[in-house]
Amino acid sequence: MWKPYVKVIAERANQALHILDRFHIVAMLNKAIDEIRASEQRQLIADGYEPVLKKSRWCLLKRKKNLMPNRDVLLKTLLQYNLKSVRAYLLKEDFHAFWDFISPCWAEKYLDRWCTKVMRSRLEPMKKVVRTIRRHQPLILNWFKAKNAFSSGIVEGMNTKIKLTTRKSYGFRTYKCAEIALYHALGRLPTPEMTHRFY
């Protein structure tokens, strides 16, 4: 969703179907929930209330089906409170239904209703996510046009390997050196026998 990236894709690959998949959107939602939880926890402590949100971070960030049994109990306890963090969590869980649609038209209607609900929630970090989603809505809906067949998981993995290779070498002086190093790292090309091993 980075603006320069979207611009380059539009210029260089204008024939391609540009898809923003769920990974980045869920990451934005989780970041917003964590921000709400942290500020609310500080406010509860400052006001002298019991710190009910203590050790609840992963309860609110993970999907319910992925929680450990002891965390599931903590989540059920949290859901009994009328907290901003709980409201944000419930909005995030509602959003996951968006990915179950098949038709882009119905998915768009659901997304519009969900965005309206969030904008009325008075949760500023969540409203910020909605503004980003609305800006990139056509690219998000392309996920349905591609019939859920594509994921950016492979690209994310490759980006991580590229960053790791660059970090291990403390950077490169020329593009050619970077290119050779990446071919070796990503392509697992054989390296010549050396007397010393440098990495």
C-alpha cells in the first residue's frame, strides 16, 4: 500500500491485476488494536482501576481458533467488559467475514457497511485503518477478481531473504555486486572452494 510502490506498479506493470491481499490489511488492523489496548491499559492504571488488559495482547491479536486454552479463558473474561480494546477486537473479527465473499459486488457492500460502522466507533486508530482501506478499495477488491488464487506470501518471503542478504554483507557498493549476491543467496548457486569462510 506504499504510495511509491503502487505508482511504480501502475507505470511498469499496467497490464497486471494489482492485488492487495489480506496479510497487509490484517497487519494494519492488529497494529491499530495494539495501539488502542496499550493506551487503554495505561489509562486504566492511571485511573486506579484493575489492569484487566494486562497480558492480553495476543488474545486480542490472534484469531480465536488459534488461541491456547488458557488464553481462550482470558479472552472470554475480557469480552465481558465494555472496553475500547474489546470493541476494536470485535470490529476486527467482523472484518474477517469480508474474505469469505465470492462476489466482488457483495464484498464491496459488506466493506462499505463495515467501514461506516468503524467510522462511528470513535476509535481513532481503527478509523485511520478505514481511511487507508477506502483509499485502496479497488486494489483490495481485486483479490476477489483473482478468485483468491494469489497470495503475497512468496513475495514477502523473498523480500525477507533480500533484506537478510543485504544486512549480512553490510550493504553493497554497486548494483552489480548486489545482483550477484542475491543470485547466489536466492538461487542457491554453488560457491567456489576457498581457504577461508567469510560468512
